[in-house]
Amino acid sequence: MSDLDLEAVDPDERDLQIAVAGAQRLMHDEILQQFLSEMRKTAEHYVVYGVTPEVRDVNRAKVVAIDELRGYLEKMAMTNQDREAQAARDRALED
């Protein structure tokens, strides 16, 4: 689907395609990925070496949040490929 086709689809599909394009852009943004990696690495350090249990807990939450963000971006970025694969499987089952 080209960018020009977005006007012809319903608003929900258009919003989904905008989100997919945004997720793909963010997944390929090297600076963002480097920042996230550095943040995760620092948080991992404090999970193990944090002075207090509270510091360790906060940093565990940071690690989980960063992983969840990356997972969500990856899932959104792959939405169109997943939909195409499902459509191909559905067509194969129709035969």
C-alpha cells in the first residue's frame, strides 16, 4: 500500500498504517536504539549493584519497560508482514 492509498481506506486502517510506519521508523532509528541500549545497560547494572532494594526494584522496572517498548515497536513494525502471511495461509486453506 503506497502513501497515496491511505486516503482511500477507513480511518482505523489509516491510523494503523501510520502507527506501523512510525514503529518501523523508530525500530530503524540508530540513535534511539543506542539510547535504549545504554539505558537498559545502566539499569541492568543497578539491578545487580544497586545500594538499596528500592534502587534495584526501580531499575528492574526500567529494564522491563525498555524491553516492553522494544517488543511493542517490533510487533507494530511487523504488522503488515504478519497480516500478509496470515492472508497467504488463509488463501492456501481455501484451495
